[in-house]
Amino acid sequence: MLSTFLLLLQHRTLRWAKAESNSNLQLKGILDNIDALITIKDANLQYLHVNKKVCDFFNINATQALGKRFDDIYASAQEQTKNRKSDLQVLLHGDHLSMEEQFINAHDKRISTFLSVKFPLRDKHEHITAVCSISTDITAYKAIRDINHQLIFYDLLTELPNRRLLLNRLENLLLTARRDQQTSAVLFIDLDNFKHINDARGHHIGDELLKKVARRLMRMMRQDDSVARIGSDEFVVVLTQLSADPETYYSTTEEVSARIRRALEAPYFINGQAYLLSASMGVAFLTAHSMGTEDVLREANVAMHRAKDNGRNQVTFYEPTMTQEAEDRVSIGRDLSYAIGSDQLKAYVQPQFNAQQETVGVELLLRWHHPERGWITPERFIPLAEESQLISKLGDWLLEQACALLLAYPTHHFTVSVNISPSQFRDPSLLQRIERTLDTHKAPAHRLIFEITEGMLMQDPYQTTALMNRLVQRGIRFAIDDFGTGYSNLAALKRLPLYELKIDRSLINDVDTDPDSAAIVRAVLALGQQLRLHIVAEGVETQAQANFLIQHQCSALQGHLYAEAMPQEQWREFLFSKPQH
């Protein structure tokens, strides 16, 4: 319909506005039914024709509008100037224009956006005699377009740019860096232990925390800096227009990143309750020599993981050697998934002895012999298992080994201890999987001891205690590992279903030479005896240490003085060579 109208307008003259012929009446009917504002103005910018949509929108009469100008029917000075300028451009130069205009509806006072097309009308001598304007309402289209843009380029929760928009901005900064030798800093921020709060308090609290973190970061930025959210609890800050001098931009970034880290430590208040967070931060620089934006973001991410490995809540700057280390981590993590259940992974045994040197328990310790890398220590692969979510699979395998060990010695009474990591304990399917393993193997659960850390008890004491009670009902007993190095609430110990405390080896090392260490160990032993708990000292390496512990009635001793961790075949020979409890 619009194309037919445009053809007619290009070949007709101003007689349309005055003629009474049937063809012109038909044309008027067409114009009035087109869903657009259509006007024709003469060389003096006076209306020769307005269709019904114009009359309805501006609340004017078609006959009264003839001879008037746009200024007479619309009060906005800005739109008057814009309208007049575009009309004159068409009349004087014969241009065809396309532009956006905004008009206020005379009835409901809502602002609508129109896409206006303007073109000249000519007489039979090809002289420009009028300007025609066709304005289509695109308000709804623009709203949808804006929503789609928001969905594509912004995080819905925090309203910060997302990864896609961040990479676009980094691409522009890289071009600027190569053209003007400018440097930018990319700060990759990961919130420490955010998942613990999210799991314990619910996603609504977690969402509020993320929004507060976003606002706190935004308040610290300069106009040209950027903040983006690219993951669940991952944010990226981009500092721009830094000095070209490496020493200067490094020190500036160091100062700003430290300020951000301290700001994120301040309490967050939600519904009157304070929540504490910290952040691990990795920093990389985008310079004229950077290979690409993804590389810079990856470097900042690698540096962030190094900050986490170094104890969290700190800032680490990227160094080239970190890339190879990160690749090694990925490779080892991948290989670990294949090692579980294979001959590469072994459950070694380290026995525990009482004062009469009778075997009263054993601890199962993981050992991994990689076919190419050789022996890989638990200190190296356990954190990787935690990160890659392999820890549950690894824990299930170790529990099966413990059950098999118990069943292999049905006439003995020693206990078997296995470590349970915080990640395992937070897994909602842990109880179900443990019960399934116990039922499958028919193992004596009362001879199993699960070792957990002090920190685990403090993170979510209610949920942890509830799960411990469920497992105690199945016969499993619990020990606090590395006791004396954490921050246990001593008053809570009597309420927990505990069987055992394991004194950390760092306290045993100089118990026979350092009075302070001796005092702490005596206090722990007295506390355990008062609470009727079994006490195990690990890391016993000298006879003097053993004598001190036995003198103060330590229940069991574990360490190199008696036996190192050994393969189960060797353990069997060792077991039958020792007195039995």
C-alpha cells in the first residue's frame, strides 16, 4: 500500500489537496487508512494535506490544519527546529531523508518514537514544490530492540555489562593501545567462599550480595573505567588511560586493586544481618603488544587462581610462567579423572598405636602414581579435585577402599579413618551415596571414622551437625582433623557428635622442647579427656615426643616413629608382625 502511495505522490501535483475527483477521494481513503503519520507541506512549510492518523495523534482538524505550520500544532522548540531544518533540506536540495523523531500524543501524553521518511514532490517541470513526510511509529520496536540489547550485552541481575560486551570494549581498547600506545589493566575478581553463603542462606541472599558488590565496584570507578560480571561470582574491572610508563601503570594498578580488595571486605548488610566476603584478584595488562583480548582475560584469570592458591583475599599480577603452570593444572586435573578406579591411584595405610604399641586404628591416605609424571602428592591433586568437582567421585572411591579394608580383617577391631573434604560435605547427595556404599559392601560402619576440619564446622554448623547426626545413626564416628590450628568454638564441641580429636603435627613437632607447645598439647589432651573423646596425635617422629604424649594419656599415636604410610600388601605383613588390640 505504501509503495502505491509513493508512486502516486511522485507523479501528482498539489492539485490533490484541492481536487474533488473520484480518484483523489480514493487516494484520500488510502492515505487515511495507512498506519503512519502522512503530511504534505508547500514551499512555505504550510500543510497542504494531513491524513487521519496525524489528526488523531495531534488532536487537530484536517481542514483547520491546512495552511498551518508544524510550529502551530506542536509546542516542542527542539522538535520544531529539527522538523524545520529537515524540511528545508528536502525543499532546497531535493534530499531524501530518514530520521528518528519523538512526538507527544495529544491524548495520553505519552512520548512515541517515529521513523520519518521525507522526500520532495515535483511539478511537471521537475521543480520542487512540496515535501512529503511519512512517519511510522517504532516505539514498540525500539522497546523490543532495547530489551534484546540488554539481554545480549548485560547481566540481568546486576545490570552490569556481560562477557560479550566486555570483550567488545576490550577490542576497542586494544585498537587504541596499538594506535596511541595506551595501556589498560584488567582485574579479574572472584569472590572467596561465595558459594558457601549462597548454599547456606539461599539464592535470594546470594543475589542481593552480588548486586551490592556490583554497586560497590561501580562507585569506585572513573568515568572511562568499566565493570562487568562474567560469571556467578566473577567480576572484571578494566582500568583505562593508564600511564605509558610500565613502572607508573603498575604502581597505579597495584594501588587501585588493593583499594578494591579492601572495599569488598567491608560488611554487607541484608535484612539487618551482616555478611562478610573477600575477593581474590588477578591482574593482567592490555598493551600495544597484547596478542588478543581473550588472551589478556585468560592471563588475569590465571593470576586470580594463583591468588586463591596462595591463600585467597589477595591480589596477584600475571607472570608468563603462570601459563605453563595453569596448563599443567588442567592436564593433571584431566588425568585425575582417568586415574580414579585405575591402578594409578592407591589407598595407602598409616597405622595408629596405643601406649602398648597395639594397632588401634589406621588412616587411609591417597597416593597417585602418574604414568608419565611419577608420584603426585595429595597436596597437589586434592585441590584440583576440589576445583573440578572430582572430589565426590574420589571420596566415593576412598570410602569403598575403606569398606573393603574392614571386610578384609573381620576379626580385628581397629578403626579406619578417611578424610572428608568441605566440598564433599556440602554435596546434597553425600548421605545417600554413603548409605548406598555401606549397604552394598555390608561393612561395619562403627569401625569407620570420618575426619573433618574445624573450618567445616564453623561454615554452616547447623547443616553440618544435622548431617553428622544422620551418619552417626548409621554407626559412623567423627574426628576433627588438625585440631588446634583452626578456630573451633569450644562450647560447640560438647554439642557435636564427635568421637575423636586429632592433634595437628605442627603442635607435636616441638612438644618436648617448647614450653608453649607442651602447654597447648596438655590443654587439648585435658579437654579431650574431660569431653570423653579419643585423642590421636599425628606426626610423631621422636621417642621424646611419644613419651610426652603417653605420659599425658594420649589415646593413640601416628607418625614415622612407628610406621610410614604403606601399600596395603605391606600393611598386611606389618599388621601380623605386631601385637593386636
